[in-house]
Amino acid sequence: MSQNILRVGLVQHACGDDRAANLETTIAGIRDAARQGARLVLLQELHATTYFCQHEDTRYFDLAETIPGPTSERLAAVARDCGVVIVASLFERRATGLYHNTAVVLEKDGTLAGRYRKMHIPDDPGYYEKFYFTPGDLGFEPINTSAGRLGVLVCWDQWFPEAARLMALAGADLLLYPTAIGWNPADDLQEKTRQRDAWLTVQRAHAVANGLPVLVCNRVGFEADVSEQTPGIQFWGSSFAAGPQGEMLATAGNNAAVLIVDIDMARSEQVRRLWPYLRDRRIDAYQPLILRYRDRE
């Protein structure tokens, strides 16, 4: 295999109420990816638990843990044993009453290479994350690893071109999105199709606009809202990898899967020479981007 080829694994699966079982499923997927030669493994958002943000309940804060902590240390041992870099999304307990949705990056020797705290926090029916997560304060800083300089973002971040661009401007080699997104079962087929297509399109656009590969890992399965305030969420899976022109390299279905894909890390250089977006940016004219909205007099 060429030294420019990075083999990656994306582990998507359903989650139930048994946290230990969820983690064992995740670890089995990591080991499977490593056996197939992956050097980098991306996990889905909040992979160790159900998506508890469907309603607000203070008891769910008991799921949070410190970093380092039990889950990150367990995954660190797996990273060391398998010799792979792991990107894992965790519910971080930073201090009493202060919690984050945090992605940790574990180097292949098990050390903590860095962390990213989710910056954009949704607050929508079925996705009440603002109740649980404090917005991130670490900025958009790529994390250096043996698998490259990783621009790690999380779920709702994937809809914001600013986040992807800032990671690219900071020298990210690829963009990675742990994700938990799905359908409202009450929506009709046309609406479901529009939502999934929009999700695929916007992230492929980040690849195009920045000349970078993009990796996305989403969960699968139906998870009920135990409060019965909403119809629950049918997570659509569809984890995928796209190249620096937005080309689809590999896509998973809506069942549990370990998606393996080879990324040609030399293509970003080739693509950016032909499509020099960074060169042609009019940074002298972008000041209004820092405004919430340009109100008209």
C-alpha cells in the first residue's frame, strides 16, 4: 500500500440501555477495523449510551465522566493493543454542573492526543442538547496524530461551513464528524429523503470547499423517547467517506457496520492546485461574517 494511503474504519451501530454492552460493541468494531488494516477509527457520537437528549432529565448527568476516565481509559487500552488512532465522542464531566459533548483523540500508543468540545449545540424537538452540554471552549484546533492532523468536529457542527473552514485554515488533513442524527418517524418519505440528502450534501460540500477528505460516522436503530413527548428517533446510519472533491468513496447502509475505506492523502495537494479556494478568498471583504445577521435599516 502506498505511504500516501490512509486506511480508516468507521464503526456504526445501535445503542441500548446497557452501557457496557454498547461499549463492547464499539470495541469489537474497532478490533475488526484494525484487523482489516485501519490506522484510524472513527466512532459515532455518544457511542456508549442511548441518545439521551430526546428530553430533559437531570438523572442523565450521571452518565457523564471525567477525561481521563473509565471509558477513555478503556479505549486507550484498545488503541494501544490494536495500534490504531481512535476518535471517540464522550459525555464529559468537566466539573460539578459543567458538562460537554467531547470528542477525544487517542494515539495508537494509548496516549491522549487531544480533545475537541462540541461548539454548536442544538436545541430542537428531540435534540435538547443545550440542557446537557456547555458549548465548547477549545476552538477549532486540529489534533496532531500519527494518522495525520485531524480536524475533529461533532454532529451539529457539520451544518456550519465556518467550522470546517476554520479547521482547514488551521492545517487539518481531514475532517471528522462523529454523529447522531435520524428521522422523526412521523415524517413522510419525501421529507425523510430531503433531510438525509441535505445532510450528505452539506458535508460533501465541506470536502469540496476545503479540498479535504471528510469522514462521517452515524448511529443506527430506533430509540424511543422514554418521556413520550416525541415519537423517538430512527437513526439513519449512512456513515460515509468523501474525497477532497466531494466524491463518495464509501457509504454504509442503515444497519450496524464497520466501514473500511482507503483515503489518498496526497489528493488534497493535487486538488488545491487546481481549485485554489484558499488563495482566492477575499479575506478583506468578509468582516460581516462575524455578525449574527445584517439587519436592514
